[in-house]
Amino acid sequence: MGLFDALRGKTKQLAPNLDQIFALSTAALTLQSELDLVTTGEAGLCFKGGSGASELSNDAEIHDLLLADDPNGRLTLTTDSLGFKWVVISDTDIPSLVTRLHGANTTLTEHGFGPRLLCAVFGFQPLTPPGEGNVRLVYLFKQGTFYPFAPRDHNKRDNEFELRVRTFIGDDLPMEKDLSRWMALWGLPVS
């Protein structure tokens, strides 16, 4: 981006950082051994819908494109209450779930959705309920970092548990240092 673009108010869109997501497989082992948390078998990929540089014009085309790489996989496409699109992938094997989500990221990026990718969310739950509760690991594409989100009843979150999770997996994953980016994601389609 040049000076002229800056003066006109144009900003360069950041490309998503897709590869850091593979570190989640190691972090999942730590979550299980230290906090008794295992995958829920679901992960979601959130992106902005609407027009843009994409050659795909509707949800059916996106769904068909993603299933072309994984015709036997369980994949759904949904829109949340704020209008964001979610690709939800189901797989009980965490390395496979991570690989499939990365494949969906790559496919969407190749078809012009890269600047619209917002985050990926992986669900974790206690192996022996009730445990300390569920937690979601949120991956911010533009930063290439993770943060834990522990939703509780009535739109409350367990900040203390989120910080404990960060403590245990901070060596396994690139963690988001700016706590203001640890946004609450209510009503996620990922369990």
C-alpha cells in the first residue's frame, strides 16, 4: 500500500494465517491430560457473507465446493443471528478435524474468501462431566493466534477458567496476548 492509497483511505486487507491451526493437535493432548477436556467433535469456520471477489454466489455453491474435497464428511453451512456464515465440520478425531477445517480454509481462500475469513472455533468438553465446563478455542485468522472462550449460562463467561486454559496450552499454541481481542462469541453453532 502506497502513500496515495493511505491518503485516499484505502487499507490493505490482511491475508489469513492458516498454518498455525495445526498446533491444535498438540494442544488437545495437553487439554486432556491437564484439564480433562476432549473435543466435542465439532469445529466451525466463520466468515463474512455477501458480495466480493468470490466466484461463488450462494450457500449451495459453497457447500458443494467444500464437500467436493470430503464427500463423506459431515459439513453444514449456517448463518448466525448477526449474519455471519459458519461452516461447521464434525469429526471426533482431532487431527482429522483440524486437517478438514484447514482444507475448508484453504478452499475458501482460493475462491476469494481469504479477506473475509474471521475465525475458527473448536469445541472442547469435560471427559468426565461435569468437570470445569466447556471451552471453545477460537483461532483469529488475521492474527494467527488462539484464545479460550468459556461460555456459561445466561451469556456469562468463566474468565478464570479461560486464563487457566491459556496457562496450560500457552506453550503449545500461539496465544493472543491482547485480552481485548478475546471476544465473547454467544450463540455459536459449534457445541
